[in-house]
Amino acid sequence: MVGGFVEARKLSRIGVHWPVIIVTDEGPVMGEVRNITMQGMFIHCVERLSANDTYRFLIKPPGEEIAIMGKLLWSNLESAAGRDI
């Protein structure tokens, strides 16, 4: 544990490819949930979202839709600049 939290890479991950709609004040942002852990999920999208903001997520696994609220803790969009990501 680091600072009271389990180091993220040590958590078991479940790989998925589920569409997700992130509801923002500017409108919906389309993305894809790529993996899930007990503490969160990794979402791929090309729109810039604000860290520490809370969003509504509409996750669409096969055959259902899950609506949750969640906080964006970090984004790696800046580190992806100039790369084909």
C-alpha cells in the first residue's frame, strides 16, 4: 500500500471492450471501457475531460446499460500528444 491506497498495477484487471457515454456539461463524449478493477476503470476517449470532475457514465456491456457517477482521477491525454493513440 502507498499512502493508504493499493498500488493500481497490483490490482486484478478485467479486460473489456464496452462502449461508454460520458455525460458532460458540453454534451456527451463517446468512449470505450478497456479494463476494470475493484477501484475503478480505464476509459479510452479522445475528448479532453477535467481531472477531479465528477461525470455520469452510461456503460453498455452486452445486453444491458449501467448508469453510474464517478470522478476522473487522472488522464494521460497529454502524454499521448503527437503519438498515434
